[in-house]
Amino acid sequence: MHVSGTGWRAYDNFIGQPIFYQGFSENMIANVLSTPILQAKITELAEKRILVEEELGVLNKSDAKYREKRMQRKSVLEHGLNELSEKLVGDMICKMESRPFIRGAYYMATQLLTRAYHQGML
């Protein structure tokens, strides 16, 4: 019954807000990436990298198109940092979209804890 999801374990007629649903991971990633603190940190890191590149001579301040190149480079850096942030956040988020996986994990945890308790380990 645990693994097959029959009866009350089917999670079809729940009361209240659903714990998992299709698109949960995408919503969580979007919510985390849109936080002002993260966006400010990405902008700060891109700006610091541009300053380092200016010191190394990669971006030449005397160039006629300096401002345009600086804005373009900052945009590329921010895009790369956003992609990296998305990957890291995606790796951290629990994928709560597969009912069979959740049922299986629940069953395994229940069995392990029950057996440990009955053997006097807990």
C-alpha cells in the first residue's frame, strides 16, 4: 500500500495546500533567483570582475567604445552568474514531483526507523 499509493496514501483528495505539484521545482528556482539580495550580489560580483579586468588591461578606458564594451561585458558576466546560480539552486531543491519516488522514500524511511526502534537503537 505504501509504494502503490492506494487508499489514503494516494494523495489524490488532499485537504489544504498541496505539498508537491507539477512545476514545484521551477517555481522554487524562479522565487530564489528573483530575490533582491541575490540579484544585488550578482551585480556586485560582475562589477568587481569588471574592475579587475580594467586593472589587468582587458578593458581599456581610453577606448572610444569603452562604455559600450563595459556594459556588454557586465551583461555577459551577469548572465553567466545567473546561469550558475540557477544550476546551484536547481541542485539544492528537493524534486517533489514524483509520487512513486516520494512513496518509496517514505516506505524506506519508515522501515529503517521502525526496525532501528525495535532493535533498541533509538
